[in-house]
Amino acid sequence: MRLASKALTFRQKLQGNRLKTCDSLYDVADMLVRQGRLSSAIELLKQLIAISETLTEAEGQLARANYKLSVLYGEKDMLSESQACKARAISLRDKLRPESKDRPFEESEFMKLCLFMLW
């Protein structure tokens, strides 16, 4: 976690709001989820969404972050927020990969939408 957080800070400082920063935000958020720190993970995912909405090449990142937020909001019984993120994630997935339209709503399907993963 310490190393991933340092990588995130480095990327934010050096590269600003780019795909690599989105990757690091997602990785740290995922680690926070595993530690049970859902509120902190949600905040990072919101930051990731704000960045990816400004990058045309980041729709996969945007879909993946909305997937993860949908799950986390569901765990926190924030059902309307969960449903909104789920709908957005599915809409983006269907746009990016029409052949995935009837695929299950699970993380592995949304991981496929990211152009690359950098740690």
C-alpha cells in the first residue's frame, strides 16, 4: 500500500491527470477496499472519474471506476447511487464492446475495457 500510494503521488505530481494516474488511483482504491476502508476508496474512485471524464481515451477507465463505485455504494446501502453507477458502467461497456452486451456485471468484464494497466 505504501508503494502504491507513493506511485500515485509521483504520477499526480509528475504527469498530472493522465491514464497512468487513473491506473494508480484504481490500484490504491482497490487496496483500500481490501482493507475495509470503503469511504476512502470511494473518494479515490470519484477522483478517477473526474479525471477520466476529461480524457477521450479513458472511457474504459471510466466504465471500470463506475463498476467499482456501483459495488461499493451497494455495500454501503446507497442504492440509488449504486444503480446510477451501474447503469453508466453498463452503458459505457456496451458502447466500447457491443459484443459484451449480455455479459455478466462483474469486475473481470470491466477490466477488459482498459487499454493498459500500469502499476
